[in-house]
Amino acid sequence: MDIIKSLLAELEQEADTTRKMLSRIPNDKYDWQPHPKSMTIMQLSNHIAELPGWVSMALTTEELDFSKMDYKPAGIKDTSAVLELFEKSLAEGKAELEKAAISQLDEPWVLRNGDFIISESTKGETIRMAYCQTVHHRAQLGVFLRLLDVPIPGSYGPSADEDSSVYQA
């Protein structure tokens, strides 16, 4: 399997788990946060929903400069709308990855804030970082939901809230 096919397969595998997690958010909990230094569920879920878009951003740009961007948070407080944003971001990421050349993955990509370089990596490494960010923030969301007594779906096997017998032969 070439690396593009591998990245597409991983994107889809993680998308399935992300959909399950995002779908569990109660509509009345989007303003909730477990600690003042934590994101709200709205901020966290919107970020998770946008992360597949980093795949297309990595492949179509040379950098992200926070000092020059005009980012406006989505501000979505509805589970079906968060899922729609996720599907839109996922479709954009998949479309760019499907037409990408392997050589693009070795091209440099920079994350900066003006003159301050946050990271320098390849476009391939940036895509993998976006996948890792998805898993990281999805786990945060799982903790948030657990604290709210919302049943958690399994990620790579059953969760404590699922019937584990469905995973046994």
C-alpha cells in the first residue's frame, strides 16, 4: 500500500470513531467546560470537526501564519450541525489527499505566528499531526462527556459503556 492510500484509510478509520464521539454531545451542554482553563464543549467539538480540513490546508499551502489569518470560530452549538461541519471538512481533506502526489508529502510546511516559527515539518508530517490532534482532542471530549455521565462509544474496541461481547468471537 502506498502512503497516500494508507493516509486515506487512516483518515476514514478515525472519521468513523470521531462521528460516534461527536454524535454523543447533548445539545444542552455546548457551553459546559470542566475547568476554567479548558475549552467549552462547543470550542472543542468545533475544533475536532474542523481538523480534517488541515489535510487540505497542508496540501494546498506552504504555511499557516496565525498573525495573518482571519479565522472566525464556527460557534456551533448543535450536534447535527457539528456533524455537518465535520463531514464538510472530511470531504475537503479526502478530496485533496485523493489527488495528491506522493512527492507533495515531502514538501516543507511551516506553522508560525509572524516571525515566531512554531514548527517546521513536511506536508506529510503535518497531515499526521492533524490526525494526532484529532485523536488527542477526541479523547479530551471523551473525558468531558464522561464527567457529564454521557455514555462513551468505543474507539479501538469497546468502551466501559458498551457490551464487550460483540467484540468477542
